[in-house]
Amino acid sequence: MIADVMADAGSRMDRAVEAAKEDFATVRTGRANPQLFQKILVDYYGSPTPLAQLASLANPEARSLIVTPYDKSALKAIEQAIRDTPNLGANPTNDGNIVRVTMPELTEERRKEFVKIVRTKAEDAKVHVRGIRRKMKDDLDTLKSEVGEDELVRAEKELDALTRAHVDEIDEALKRKEAELLEV
């Protein structure tokens, strides 16, 4: 029973770390990266649809991206969704067949702003991991009558170590992303 709780905690924390890394990828650096556009939702026939399902993304140059829609009728909606996305600063242009997105050069002030955004996302991920720990600790406490006190204490220490390892992994990903953002 304790092993089930620990396995559940580990898999949930792993998913939280992966979600944090995906969130970090959506914050732009000095280069145009198709991952920046993964979370953009386009109003396609009245329903919000991820851009990756509506178009192919190509990266011909460091600061430009070409979005080729599968359905030409979605061209205006795609262009509008890219333009309306906050924290992107992109300027899309539509030539009737494709949307060309040019990313502006990042200023030092804008880079520092992005670092703050990434730190906030990292803190949110750490809070989520700690919330998982709290929930799993409650689950362990409900097993108190079925298992020994020593096993419970050992499981709590193991849970704390697991939490610490996942928080450290988030911190490491944060350091990498900060270095990437501040790199000129």
C-alpha cells in the first residue's frame, strides 16, 4: 500500500516537472522557435484549436517563422491569434498563402521581464509538487492503522526526498532557461 502511494506520488511529480519544462519552452528567447507557438489557441469555426493542429511551422531563419495553414480559410484567424498572444511581441504578416512571423530583437529590459515570468512559472510548479506531497502525506496518514509506525516514518522520509529531488529538477531547468534568456 505504501509502495502504491509512493509510485503515485512519483508519477504525479514527474508530470508536474514535465509541465513546467513545457511552460518554460513557451517563453521566447532571442530565436524564433516553433515551440513558442504550441500553446496558441486559434478560434477555428467557433472552437479554440491549438495552432499546431491547424498549420505546419517552419523556421527558415533565426528570427522568423513561417506558418502554413492546412486550411486557407483559417489564415486570418491564425494571424489574429498570433498577434493577440501576449509576451510574444511577434508581428505576423499574411500573404494569402502563409503567415510570416518576424520576432523582434529582445532588449535587456524585455529579457529581464521574461526571466521574471519564468521564475513565476517555476514557483507555481514547485507549489504544485508540494501540493502533491501534502496529498500523498494525507494518504499515508490514512494507512496509519494498517501499517507500522516505523514504516510510516520511513515512507514520509522517502516522500520528502522525492519532493526535494523534483523541486531541484525544476530549479535546474529554471537555471538553464534563465541562462538561455540572458544570453545575448
